[in-house]
Amino acid sequence: TYVFKKISSWIIRPFIGGLENGKNEPEAGAEDLENFIRQQSTLSEDGEDDLNVGFFKNALILKDVRVRECLVPRTSIVAHDLSEGKDVLRQKFLDSMHSRIVVYHDDIDHIVGYVHHFEVLSSAKSIEALIRPLFVTPESKSARDLLEDMLSGHFHMAWVVDEYGGTAGIVTLEDIVEEVVGEIEDEHDEAQPPYSPAGPRTWSIEGSVEIDLINEKLSLAIPKGDYETISGYIFHGMGEIPNQGQRFMIDHFELEILDRSASKIHRLKLTDCRS
């Protein structure tokens, strides 16, 4: 996952130019995506696309991926209330290791923008003077359309709102790229079974597996609720997406996150602790 995050950052660098560092350098835009594909495809000698070409082709045709599938959900957002002051914000950067943090008035449904760690830690300016604008998008928008809008408007981060105008989450260019690069990674991986034994009363399970299926096949008796998948069960029980490698208990199950991205659990380990 780390490797693909690094690839994601490298791929989008020419398309955001001096956006983050304040330089007045020309940025590539949405049209450059298609130009890049055409140029690189003609240079391919073996008939197979390299990772960059594959990424951009996926970005341009991935109409069925919605923003809600890429976002960091509101319960996992590291955010800062403007009333808390700059010292508190500095500490949030140090604790979270994030490079950007969104800021808001009163509550998370009133986001005013985001700030970059370098400027907050090195500048004497007020928080208000350092705020950068966010692109605002509905969660139902296609990830491909949002990618093009953010590139053409030179936005690095978007505020995702639900149908009622509240905050559904946030999404960055890296989040979208990681989603697309992940599709490429999945295409080249050997298919893993949705669940497999990993020890006594222990299984490795895909996050998208439905509760009804594993309850039936593995006799787990996971309680039903306002969720359909094992990921939804975890999110419902924890109130957030746990960190990769984190172990915890929900009901009589011990769980460990094996693989996750910013917005979803890809695979986990579950142990049934009933005696």
C-alpha cells in the first residue's frame, strides 16, 4: 500500500504543479490526461501499458466509481475548530503526521478550508491568513469527473457533502489516484478468496464480504444491524475505520485490520472467541 501511495503522489505531481509550494509554475490539466495517454500509448513497443498509462486510462473510464468510495469519512477527519487557536493546531499536525488539516467554524458541517503543515509550523501569520480553499462536491459525483474538476481548478482537496448539505467527508487528489491505482493493482493480483482459514477459529476476510454469507458459511453469529458487510459491522462498532494493524474486540470477536486505505477496509483477520 505504501508503494502505491508513493506512486500516486508521483503520478499527480505534474498535474498540480506549484499548487502546494506556492510557485507560479504551469500545471497540467484535464486535457493533458488524454494527451498523456495518446503520447505514451504510441511510445509503447510491446503493446502493454505501463503503470502510468494504465492509471490514466482507468481515470478516464472509471465512471462507475463514486466519490463516496474514495473519501475519508467525517468520523475519521482530523479537523480544527478556528476557536481553538494555533498552538492546538500545531499539536494536531505533530500528533497526526498529516500534511493538511481542514479547519471549520463551530462544527464539522461548516468547513472553511484547509491549512498546510509547513505554513502553520513555519509562519507567524494567523490561521485565517493561511487557509486554502476547498472544492465542494456531492458524494454521488463520479470520481473521474471530480478528478478532472480538481485538476482544471487547481484544487488539492475537496469537501464532500451529502444530500442534506452536511459533511460526508473529505477527499484529496491522492485519495482518488490511490483508488484508481488500486484498481490496477487488483487487476494484476491473483484473486484471493473472500475468506480463508488463518488459524483455530480464525479467518482472513475481505472487508466487502456480506455478513449473511460468513454467518452462514462460518457459523459466526455476527449480529445484524444497519450494515451489510463485515466492514460496516466494524465501522458501526468502532465509529471509525481502525488503523492498519490495529487489534480490537467487538462483541465476542477479536479483529485485526490487515489492509486498509483512507476510506475502506480491504482485508481483516477475525477470531471467534466464543468458548
